Amino acid sequence: MGDDRGRTVPARPDWATQRAEARAPRLRLTPAAAESQAAAILDWAAGHAAAPLLVVDVPGQVDGLREDLLRAGFASHAEAGPDGAAILFLRPTAACAPEMADLSADIGEVPLRLVDGVAHLDVAGLAPPQPLVAILRLIDGGHWRGEIAVSLPHEPIWLFPELDERGWSWRQGAGESDRFHLVLSPPQPDEEEA
């Protein structure tokens, strides 16, 4: 993340590469939206929650806007654009407040938070088979297409074949010793085509 949150820095951070910019959703704000820029960006960003990078073309200065977006959970990097406009690169950060993901009527709400572009799902407090169901509902629901870090009450032996079937990979993560931690990775685009 670096120290660039809330101010302009000369070099792009590693999360705002040209390749990432080319693939990122882009919003072009008009001068008429100047009074409600933060609200307009946050509304738009909600529709692109799975994107690791968002790009916004903003007319005018962005310093106050960047502070508002930082409070809403986005790291930002700004560059000068054409005609006095700014290009704003946004990335969800650990500053994001936890959200509750309603993954099932039976399970209810499960804490889900975004940290450095990775969804963190804590199902350690759920009794079997609820952790498995919650993870598969998140994966199968299409709401999140990036990595998912999961905290579980124990090793999820029934989850591994389900992940294999869906083309997801996993690795054991670090965390508290009384929990089992996994990082789940979606199929890569070239793997999906094969």
C-alpha cells in the first residue's frame, strides 16, 4: 500500500500498473457532478466490488476527494490528466469496514472484509457443514472473483474436492493457532479456457 494514501506521490504504486489500468473499470466524472463526487464514485464502486483497481477521471483538484475516499476504505494515487483534470486510481484497503455477507438464509450473515484486495471470510464460529456452505455460496454466487482468505474451525477436508471441481486452488495461510487458515485462488483465465 505504501505511504501514498491521501496525498499525491510522483511514482505509481505497484497496484496501479499500466496493465491493471487497461483492465480496470473506468468512470469519467463531469464538472456538473463536482459537488457530489465522492458519493458518485462510491455508488459506482459498489457495482465493481470485485475489481482490484478502479480508475476515475475527475475534473479539477482531488485532494479533499481523496480524503473522503480514504475514509470510505480506498487507497488512492492521483496523476495529472488532460485539461487540468486528474486521473484517480483507487484500491480497496484494510481500512474497509467489515461488511456482513448474507450467504444463506440458514447461515445468516457472515463477517466479510476486504484487505489489500483479498476478501476475508471468517467462518470459524460456524458449525459444520455451515463453513463449507458459506464458502461455496461466496464462490458460486459470483459476487467475488478474486482471492479469498478463510478462517475455519478445523481443516475442511470436504471443501478440497469442491474447490477442485470448480477449478479453484488453495494454500494454507498463517493466523491464530486455534484456527485453520486457507487462501483460496480462483481459476486463472487461461485455465478456464482449457
